[in-house]
Amino acid sequence: MAESMTGLKRTCRCAELTTENISQTVTVMGWVQKSRNKGGIVFVDLRDRSGIIQLIFEESNVGKEGFEKAAKLRSEFVVAVTGTVTKRSGAINENLKTGEIEVVATDIRILSESETPPFPIEENSKTKDELRLKYRYLDLRRPDLQRNLILRSKVAMVARQFLADEGFLEIETPILIKSTPEGARDYLVPSRVHPGSFYALPQSPQVLKQLLMCSGYDRYFQIAKCFRDEDLRADRQPEFTQIDMELSFVDVDDVLDVNERLLQKMFALIDVDVPLPIPRMTWQEAMDRFGSDKPDTRFGMELNDVTEVVKNCGFGVFTGAIENGGSVRGINAKGQGAMPRKKIDKLVDFAKDFGAKGLAYLCINEDGSYKSSFAKFMTEEELKVKFNYIQGIFNRCINHAYQIITDSIVAKSEYLNREQADELEQQEYIRTTDELAQLYIRYSVLDDIQNFYSIPDFFWESGFYEALMPDEKRKYLLFSPLSFNYSRYEQDNSVYDEELPYFSVVVRVVVLERYSAYLRKKKEDRAQTETQPKQEQEEQKPTTNTEFPIKAVPPIAETENPFGSILNDKQIELIADCINEVKMFNASVTVDDLKAILSCKPNAILRSNNNRYVAFLFSELSSRSLITANWQSVIANNKLFLSKDKSRDKYLNQGDLATATNYVKGISHEKGFATIYNYIKQLKRL
């Protein structure tokens, strides 16, 4: 049953309350956003156009009847509440303007009850447009729409005041006028007084404002309603509002100057600074840079003249255009190097729809590898470069597999005495040699790799490519390094054999060659150590850190910023708090500790309590371009962290981090990961 508000007067809007109002008695009115009944206490979020304030109802303050009223409050009830402003007893809500305070209610009146709304009254509603428009009076209660309408009102007020100060007169022009066809169709309104005749609704006040100029009103403006009987499009609405103006006795620069300063005033309402003068460009510059006489300068992929780069490439499409006095231009789509072939083909079809015969493309990966639609026109030297890029893929897979196999024998050796470890290594060496012999017998195409595996560009220098069949060569030529999916390879190391013939075999052979060399050198080093004088061995014996008994000394970073970090001090401090909150490591970290880690010169070696937390934190930082995309290799190569396995001192390697990263994809909602994710989201504010 609705109650009257007679005798009550609202003292302020909900979000107008601040800490300065603490201890004051206030009366607020609005709509219930949310109600939480905790038994002896009821929490209510009250909403009006200014925002939300939290109300607290306790029987000792509001009385038995008032507490019963509060207990039955539901979403969208309209209430009037009197109470005292107090500082929040619980945690501060940083997402609310009034997050530090609350109102302890002493009186409540339910002005209007509400049925359950057909959709939630909340920001960024996912409700279908049809339902929203059916209940438009509810839809307009949403905070984001209210902010938009409030901003619209402020823009109109600022525009009126500015133009008035500039000597403009606000003059309303007629809505019912004679049809004056322009670029669109008119809305027609039949006349009752003149049967068979029609008025037209104005597409714009164009003719009317020109009459005003002829009449001596040298500066006019109007916030005008315009109507166009057109199909609905993003840039053409049936009904819209515009700031319309006309000036006499001026030139182009005068018109631009007024509008620039008006825009500056209006954008200041949303805290956007528009530096003046606004940059201008000629028609020719617009066409050269954007290919359009109405460019959107926010579009970063400008046209680039690459004529000089491709003039000698041998590709007839390019060379023919250049010979006929034309040019070759391209778009640099930064960050899209990993675009899949399917999407590229759609872009090619899109270009053909506009009359083009095709679309040439060149994709460059982070490691320098590339794919191109005109690769077959490349020279021998260019081919070598391409295959060296492909080797980057092999190297990544080889390093991963090699790390796993060497870590395995090290782990086994730790549980054996010297004689048993020697025997194990001897068995491994014999097994590796035998497997290599079988592989070389079975795959003749691999014959030369054993002599070149240690050379940086073994993929090319070994003659492996020359030994391939024509169809196999073609597959390597057409393969896109950017399409390589490392997680797919990890699931099945032979998955790319079809696209890159002998892929898994090449990886296996190089790993075994390096593994056998590692075992052989290990045996030689041990033999040399045993023949050294005892005194010399004592001199070379390394000292041990008793707090962190690590078997290997981490390398010193070669650069000052190996992570490529762009994090500032406040962001680093926030990340340190995040690490400590989720207890990521065996000890807390300070800001100085984290800075030392980012420079790969840690003050002490930390042991991971949760490898997946480590992977999630660094992958999230990488995805936001705050650190390098190669963070896994930086951590592994510089031996920054010990694995969570406390039974042995094993550093987190690239394989550990890759496995952990694959696990944490898409689980930002889980406890611990959610905490890290929320911290990461706050970084952009600092």
C-alpha cells in the first residue's frame, strides 16, 4: 500500500552525500536497487539519478513497524527514508561515489510498491531491444542512460551559453514548412484546413536560416529537430537533433575558429582536452594517407607508399603498376601478424567486391618469420631468410623438448650415487646413439643434419631443403610461421608433419644429437675433474648460500630491462601487493624485490607456491603489453624462480611455464586467479 510523502521534504539526492555530511540527519528518496535481509539488519541500496547510497535498517533505530517495512522492500520500490549519515562500519566500496558512508534509517515510507521488473535495472543491460523499448520507462532508469541524458542536457546548456557569448541569436524556425527536397525524402503531414495539401517536416533549417541572413540577423543558432524519411542507418536517423548555425560577413577560418572553440568547451564536460587549433589537412594529403576525403584520423592503419621496397621483387602486378607511372601502397596492420589464413581470404574477397583483382599480403611474426601471397617470386637469398624464420619454430620446439629430456636425467641422477649416475648416463648415451642411427637409416633426407645441428641456421646449411621432393619443398614455401600453434604442437609433436614434412623427426634428431653431445661432455668434464689435483678442486669449489641452497648460479641479465617492462612505480607496488595477497611465493616481496626480479637480478631466489599463479600473472601483464611476450624464456633463461616442488631445487623452465599458461587460459573467475585478475585491471588507472 503506497504511503503519502506529506510532511516530508527531500534534503538532498543520494550521491550528493559525502563524508562532510557525517552525523547530519537527511531525507533521501528514490528507487530500491537492491535489498539484503540479514535477519536483524536490512541493507538497502537506494538509487536516484545522482547515484546510489547504502541504507541500514535496524529495529532499535527504525522501530518495529519501520523494520517490517524495510524487510519487505524489493527492487524498484519507491521509498522515502530519513536517517543519520555515518561512516561505513564495513569495507569501503570503491566503486561507489558514496562508498565511504551510509545512512542509518530512523524512518521509512513506502511511496510506491513494484512488481518484479521484466529485466534488471542495471548498466550495460543485455536485454533485447524489443523488451527494453516496450518498458521504456524502466529502461530509462538505468544509470548509463541517465548519465547520457544528463550529459546531453549539459552539452545543450554549454552550447547555448557559448554561442550567446559569441554574438549568436537563438531563433526557432518553423517545423511545418513547404517541401524543399534535398538529399533525402521528406516526412509529409496532411493538412485538415487545406484538404489534399501537405506540410513537410524539415530535413534541416537550411532555407530558413538563409532567409535570416538575408534579413540582417548575421549570427543565428538553433538546437534544431530534423526529420528524414529514410531507412535506418548508423549515420542517418529518421529523427535527430543538431546544433545548427549560420554566420554572415565571415570567411572559412572564422567559421572553423568558432566551431573549434565550441567543441573544446563541450568535450571539457567529459574531461577530454581538445588542443587548438585542431589539425587540418589538404584533400591530397587525406587521399594519400587514408584513401578518403573524409578520413577518420583515429584509424591508425594509414596507407604507406612501398613502391621503392617492391620495385625489384619480380612480382608482375607490382612492377607493371610502377612501370606505368603508378605506385604500390599498403596498410600496416600492426598486431595482426597472427591473422589466420581464413580471415585473410575473407579480406581478399572483400577487396574483390570493390573491383580489385586480389589482395597481396605480407605477414611478419615477432621472431621475424613471415608469410606472403607473393613468396614464390622471391629470390634465393629471400628464400634463405624465409627458411631461417621457419627455423625459429624448430628452435622453440627443440629447446622445449631438450629441456624436458635433460631435466629428466638430472632428476633421476639426484636419487643415485656417483656410480649409479654414471651407469644411467652411459645407458642413455647408448640408447640415444642407437635411436639416431635408426632415424638416419630410415630418413635419408636427414643425412647431413648430424654435421650441422650446432650451427645457428642448420635448417638451411644442412642441405635438408635441397633433399626434399618438389611437393615437400612447396609445402615449406607456402607454410605460414604465423599459423603455428605451440599448444597444438605440445599436445601432439607430429601434428605439423603434414604441413612441414618430417617436422617431428627433425626436432627429434636435433634434440637427440644435442642430448648425446651433452652426455658426452658431461662424462668428459667429470673425468677431467677427477684428474685435477685435490688442492685445485678445493680452490674451484663454489660457496653455498645457506638460506637458498641452489645448485646453479643464475646468469646475470644481459640488458637492463630484459622483460621490456613499461610498469611504473605505482603499478609495481600494486603487483607486489597482489603477489603477497595470493601468497605466490614462499616469502613476501617488496617493491625493490620486484624491481630486481624485473631486471633479472633478484635479491634472493624465490620458490613458487603455485606455478599457475606465476604463469597467470605474467601472461596477463604480457597480454596488456606491459611486459614482453617472451616472458617465459626470460624467466627460464635467467633462472628467476624455483619450482614449487620442495623435494629438489629445480628452476621453473619454459616447459613448466608453458604448461601452466595453457592451464590458466579462461579461468580468471576462479579464486586466487580472480584476485590476480582484479589487481591487473587496476593497473591502467595508475
